[in-house]
Amino acid sequence: MTDNTASDAAEIPDPRRILVNDPRQMVSELIDGYVNVWSAFVCLRPNGLIVRTNQKPRGRVGLAIGNGLGHEPAMMGLIGPGLFDVNIPGELFAAPGPLAIAAGIREADRGAGVLLCVSNHSGDVLSAEMALGMMEESDPECRMLLLWDDVSTSPVHGPDRRGGSGLLFVWKIVGAAAEAGMSLPECQRIGIKVRDNLRSLSAVFGGTENPITGHAVSPVAAHTALVGAGVHGDSTGEVVAVRSADSIAEHLIERITLDLEIKPGEHCGLVVNDAGAMSVLEVTLVARASKRWLEARGISVDRVWCGRYATTLATAGVGVSICRFDDELRELWDMDCSSPALSMVGASHAT
């Protein structure tokens, strides 16, 4: 009889770090589990695409996105009425290939063209551009919406910045525009408007751990925070001392508002995202402090969303994001949506 204990222990991560079965199968098991648990919203196509169980009516713009896994519930948890039609999943933290993205564009088509949302990371952008280059005349019209929001990656808001957790504002608002029947050019215009009025910054207190090796991607020392860590655990930021939830929130929100140049009398939406391993208490205190800081300076916080939507596996961290609102963006934010990770009904959902 062969003793496999030693080899098994070498293959499976320390369960105190991450609870999986065979690490080589965790991506496929994640997708299989998600579509089975949330079958009322999402289903899996034979080609690996994750799509809405109940498709939107014909004549509406389709909304698609490709992304590496490890950020759940984004993006497969944001499929449903008022949000995405198709998610093209890649491997862990790795963008899907161009063939898969091209298939996703075709799957999302409902007869009015497709808006392909792309978070500004090199692999995602390259795959998306190659996919669009493969499209044939008979394929649906598709426009790419390139998105960024992270103030830590460049001093100037633009394509040198990467995407962060604040892109929830784009997914929600553009999803509402497409569901309401706006044209492809209008949906793209709305997406650009949100992107240009959006800023985000993160703070990480416990670094992202590789689920296979258990090693930290960006180690964080005790009693400190890494400000400016990306959605893959990568760092472009600064190390600051952690004194309190209020102090971290104020550090983040001050940098964001300076960059956005939002002024007293203006309106905004606020999102505070849990990177995967925070308590409700901690995230709520950061949201509380951020809202109070903005209102104390005469900035109206019209809508607040606080919770876990875009994770970096089980990273202990928060992302704070604000989007300058006008009547158009607020109205679209308030439209109904329904998905595993985000559901809103009626205009009363201010939080």
C-alpha cells in the first residue's frame, strides 16, 4: 500500500490560508459551483461562457466583459437584468484569450450591437484588441469601452491608470442604460462619462496570497497598510501606519477628492468595497468615515454602496471610490437590477 500523505500535503495549500480541493481544478470547480448555486441568474455554455439565464429582449445593446477569476463575485456575480449579459472567464488572475472574447461578443448580441467593457490591464486590453481584429463583417457591431479609475497608478487620469473596484459604477450605470434600450453609441457615451467622473484608491492590511503556494504577493507588515495595491495584489503605493478606521478612510478619500477636483455643492456616489477578507464592521466604519468626511466639506453623498463585490481572493483590504453624479447618472444608478451579487429595486435604495 502506497502512502500518499506527503505528496497530497505538497499539492494542497495550508487550509488556514485558502480552502480548496485540488488547486489544479479550483477554477473549473469555482465556475461549476457558481452557476449551480445561482442558476436562476446565470448558466454555463459548452464553450465556457457564463451568460444570463433569462436573456434581455431583442433590440437591446449587449454588455460583455472578460476577466481573470479570483475577483468573485465580480464578474460572474454581476450577470443579470440591468447588468452584464455575458462574462468571459479566464484563468486565475489571467485574461481570457481573444478567441473566447470574440465568442463572448457574438453570444452577447441581441440585435443592437455589443459594448465590450475592458478594465485597463495589459492582458485584458491585448486580448480585447485581438478579438475585435478577428471580427468579421457578419459579426455584430462591437465597441470597446476601456476603463480606469485607480489614482495610485498615474498622476493624470487617463489610460496610464489601471482599473479598480470603483468600476462598479460603470457596470451598474451602463448596464441600466443598455437594459433601458439606449443605443450602442449612447451606452458608450454613458460609460465614458462615468469613467471620467470616477476615482478609486485602495488600502491593503494583509497581502494577497497565492492559492497554490500560500505565499504573499505583496507582504504587509503588522500595523501598516499598503495604499495603492492593485486588484491582483500588485503594489504601486505607499506604506502608512494604521491608527484607526477613520484615519485610513480620510487618507483615501482626501486623495481621491483632490484628484477628482470635486467641489462643495456637487453630488456623488460612494462605494466602499471589501477586497475579500474584511469584516462587515470594518468596511462599515470606513464607509461611515468616508461619507462623514465628504458631507463635512459640503459634498452631497446621494448614494452609498458598501460590501463585497470585487475581491482579490481573500485579501484583507478596502477600496474607496467616488463618482461625481448629475441627474442622468443618478437616475441610471437607481434603475432596477438583479444578479447574484447586486440587486436593486426602486429608487429608494440609497444604501
